[in-house]
Amino acid sequence: MGYKFYLDFSENSKYYPDYMTHLVGKQTESILTGFGYRTNIVPHTEESSLMVFVNQKYLARIIEGCNGMSVIILFIAFVVSFRDTFKRTFLFILAGSVLIYAVNLIRIVLLTVGLYNYPWRSEVMHEVIFPLAIYGMVFLLWMFWVRHFSIQTKSVNV
């Protein structure tokens, strides 16, 4: 509900389409430019997204679902439901959220480079490889949390 409120609030924001998607777009642009790709991220005029251009070629769009927030919220909900002490839970959520955000950003950058160099592989990259990478990493973080820190695991092992 909080995230939905954030999205509704963002409709009148100066950041298009919302702050987090805008931030991911700008960071993607900076990273790709740093790797030598002439990149422009511009607001889409017909839908709530950002268009990614590399060397003046339209490659992709970044929508709200690409910003990683829904994955981070899912990760946090799982960790909280198998909580440990407040401090450990908070620190794991913080570290995991930063890691998920960074991996998601890398995923977008690599996907853009892949679309530029291998456009015929776009479907397998976008639908299989990169979702598997991000959700696989979240799954591993969850398993690590449950096996090493959660209260439920400690009570079973005692």
C-alpha cells in the first residue's frame, strides 16, 4: 500500500515517471556513458517510461517495474517475516536492499549493451537470463537469511 501511495504521489513530481525510475535511468545513462556508449535517457511522450538511446538508436524503455523497488519490497517482507533481532534484521535488509539495487542497475546496463550488440537475443535476455539473475540472487539471500539468522531456524535447532 505504501508503494502504491508513493507511485500515486509521484504523478505530480518533477521526476518522470517517478523518482526511483528516474534515478535508475540517470544512473544507467552515467554507467553506459562511462563505458563509452553515447547514451541518452529521455521521457517517453506516450507512456509512463524512459526511453534509452545508445548512439541515437532507440533500444529499450525503463518502466516503473525496472527500478527494482518491487523486488526489494518482496525481499524485505520475507526477511521481516523470518526476523531475528532488530539490529540484525535491519542490517540484513539494508545490505540486501543495496545489493539488489546494484545488481538490478547492472542488469539494466548489461541488458542495454546486449540489446545494442545482440538485438536478436532480446527476448531470451529480457525474459529469461536477467530475471533469473535478479530473482535467483534474492532467493539465495533469503536462504542465507533463513539458514543463518532467523528466529524460526534457531528455535528448530535448539
